[in-house]
Amino acid sequence: MADRPARKNVPQRASGPALWASVGARVRDRERKRDAVIMTAARAFRERGYHNTSLDDIASELNVTKPTVYHYVENKEQLLFECFRAGLKLIMDGIAEQRESTTTGRERLAAVVARYAEALTSDFGWCMVQAENQDLSPTMSRKVKALKSEIDQGLRSLIRAGIADGSIRPCDEKMTAFALAGALNWIAHWYRSDDKLDAGQIAQRFIELFELGLRPR
Amino acid sequence: MADRPARKNVPQRASGPALWASVGARVRDRERKRDAVIMTAARAFRERGYHNTSLDDIASELNVTKPTVYHYVENKEQLLFECFRAGLKLIMDGIAEQRESTTTGRERLAAVVARYAEALTSDFGWCMVQAENQDLSPTMSRKVKALKSEIDQGLRSLIRAGIADGSIRPCDEKMTAFALAGALNWIAHWYRSDDKLDAGQIAQRFIELFELGLRPR
DNA sequence: GCCCTAATTTACCCGCGAGTATATTTAGCC
DNA sequence: GGCTAAATATACTCGCGGGTAAATTAGGGC
């Protein structure tokens, strides 16, 4: 399972339909096509929601028929899960990256927040946030919960570290992590790619708010 | 339309199934039964999600059949909308209440946050947050957007007021409102009625966090 | 140039769930 | 106590969409 280190885990910018668009497109690059399927699904889910997106929709957006989609993916549920995982990985990477840093907890937290915001404005953002356990089988649901919990723990441990090194005021780390995650996750609800602010600028505002608070200093 | 001021707009604690439980209890109080339908729907949606809840489910939870549900409600979409509206009203009331207050902007904002948290931990919380435009017809979607926007404007104007009276540090009011709303809305995702903290305690932690910030003072 | 296999399609099945036409019961009223 | 209207139930329709069996097309190796 955990083999093939070369595998690109996050389908970055697979230009979707183009892969199938031209007539002589029966090439054999399973990986990239699979990624394109996932990307297209992610966009569709974001635009119309999971339950309002049929696999026929996704297929036709790829200029392809439904069984082709099934050729790359087990079923609809797995499709959602893959989108979810792709988005989550972006955040996990951000957290992992900061484990090697030697700055204060507060600074590391800020760096993670920036990556987090970026992940949420990506096409996977919606799936990460909206992938409700309700839409998933018990097995998948457990997996998703575990992954989400990892992120939560990551945030909390950064907060703890900050408190320990004095860069963060002592606080309820659980509620702080929830508030932070909530503010960030909510981005997926309102962000549109033509927004005035990009992920970086949003993150900057959030960091300022959470660091300084509303009360004048 | 806007008549009947006596009408109880938010179905508070209509004890659901009991209303129909006994055979001889077919009293004709449309209002209360309608509220029970909405309450039951809200709980069901929260537990299993909108698309995973059939009207047959809701009906059978009320010890009743589907046509009876249709007797109280136009269709499934309207049912979701009613749940949404019921929840939203709790927040709106909170905001309206503070308009008459003479305290600082920051204090009024805190009061609204407390009410907001309470609304989100109610059975309607999930519907308010999850009622995606995607699940609604264009008409309903517009209504929902308008209502949500009202709340957003309410928050922003409190923030502005706070900045004006010096109780809130100057900041990007839009992003601040979004962060605040996000942190609060997210409660609906994680809160369970058997949680250690109740709505009041959660609100208290959030207010402290947003007022003081993470950086030590 | 031929065969094997991966990729893709055509043409289905089938169940679920929203919504409804119609019958039936019940309560209130005179 | 019989009439009317509201309340509820029975028993449907029907389309959408997830999923699949089986045929077809195209490459790539030899």
C-alpha cells in the first residue's frame, strides 16, 4: 500500500477534459487521467454539491461516459474520499513542514494557517469541509474522522508549544483550535476564485486577528 | 403575509412524535403540529443530512405517513428552508436585541456571539450552516442568501461601531466578520449535545480568544 | 500485420425516494 | 345524529442516478 514513493499524491493542475478532448487520446497514463477525474469531481462537487452531482455529469464534463469514470474509481463515495484526501494532504504537508522549524509556536502556527487557507481556496476546499460523515460508509467515515483528528491534534500541539515557549497566551487549546479551524474551514463556504483577496491575504488578516485580538492594545 | 403577530415563529420544544402518539389525540392545532414536523426534520437533517433523510423517514419518526407531512409543508425544500429560518431567527433576534443597547460595540458584539453560539447548538444549527444554496431552488436560494447577508451586515456594523467608539482595534471588518462567523458556524459541525461545554461556555471561550488574541499581553 | 490487453462505449437494470390521486377516518357543528 | 371539512392513510407513479454486463475500439509489442 505505502509503496511507490514517486506517486504524485495530490492531483495539482491536471487540466481535466483536455486529456480526453482530442480524438487520438487513448493514451495510457492511468495516473494522470485518474487525477483528472478527481479534479473534475472536486470542481463539480464544489459547484453543485455532492448529491446534486451525478457521475454522468462528471463523465460528460470529461467528454467521456460513466463507465470510464468507474474505470478509474471504485464508486462515487471513493471519489469524494479522494477529493477529501487530496485537500487534506495539503494541510498535513503544511503541518509536517513546521515540525522541522525552530521558530516559536506562534510563528509556526501562523505558517500552518497560511497553508491551511491556501488548501481551502483550492478546488478541494469544499470537499474537505463538506465531506460529511453522513455521505460516507462507516469505514470511510472512520478514515475521514481519523485524518481530521490528525489535523486537529496538529493545531493543538502547535498551540501547546506556543504556550510552553511563551509566544502564546495560555488558553483553552481545544476551543482555540476549534475556533481557528472553524474560521479557516468557513473560507470554503464564501471564497470564490474571483475574490478581491487571495488565500495569502486572507491568511494574513486572520493571523493578525487571532494574534492581536479585537481589543485595542 | 406579515400578519398574525401572535404566531410563534420558532418551533421551540414541540415534543415531536408525542403529538401523534396516541390514537385519540388527533387534536386540531395545525400550528403546533407543523412545528413538530419542522423540529423533527431539523433533528433528522442534523443526524443524517438532508439528502440522506427521506420524507418517509421524517413521517415515520412522527408515527405518521408521508402525505401527512405534505399536509403541513409544501415540499422537502420548504422543510429545509423552514428549519433554516427558525435557526436564523434566533440569531437575528440576538442582533436586534443589541440594537437597543447602549454599551460599547465590543460588548454588544460579545452578546451577539453568545446568542449565536446558542442558536448553533440548537437542533436548527446544522440546517442553518449546511443549507447550501445547492440544495435549494433559485428562488429559495436567493431568500437564504439575503437572510445570511443580513446577519453578516449585522456583525459588520457592530464591528464598525466598536471601532468608532474605540472598543475595538481598527481592522478589516469584512474578514473579521467572516472569521467570527466561521468559528461560530463551525460549532454545528462538532458540537454534540453531550459535550462537556455548553453553548454559553463555548461562547465565553470564543469571546475571550477574539478579544484578547493569542499573543500575550 | 497480428494478437493481447487496456480503454471506452452502448445499453441496460433496479431501487429509492419525491410527490400525488384517491379513499377513509375523525372532529366539530347545528 | 347527520353533514362538512380537516386530517390521515393506502397505494400508487415516475424519473433520476448509481452501478454493471457485454461489446467495441485502439495501442503496443513482437
